[in-house]
Amino acid sequence: MPKGVYERGEYVSSVRARRKAATRAKLVAAAQKLWAAPGTYEQVGTRDIAAEAGMTTGAITQNWRSKADLWREAMGYEPPVDGPAVRAALQSATLRRAA
């Protein structure tokens, strides 16, 4: 019987498991490269990361639920919550409450 692993209750061949691990490693390396500079979380999207790794965004969505999940694995901590989009949303909410 060929060797493999069980993933989410389903038998996966060792070849498939190795390929998935290699895909994840390429995407994590691409994310680390693109997110290396401070303040790049909002600017760099999943399309950018996939392109850097030579893959499609489908490779990301098959391995992580969200951009934040990929960040957590690649960077080892929670994604930043401060940035232009967050500040704009907070300002908009503050203005609505004041009105």
C-alpha cells in the first residue's frame, strides 16, 4: 500500500502532500519577501503574492482562509490593524456618530 497522510479525514498520497507543502512554502516565501518592509500589509494583496510565487490566487485560497491567515503563518504574528483604510473607516464612523 502506498504511503500517504490523512488530511481532513481524506487519504492524500505522499506525492500530493509534498506538492501541497511545496506550494505553501513558495507562497509563504513570496509573502515574506513582499511584506518585509513596514507598512506593506495593506498595499500588497494576494494577487501580488501569488504572482511573485508564479501561481494563481487559487493556490492561496486553497491553503488559507484569508490574507490575514497567510500573514500569520508567514510573519508569525497578527496582521497590523493600523493603516490608511482602517483610519478612514474609523474617521467615517466617528463622523456618523457626531452627526
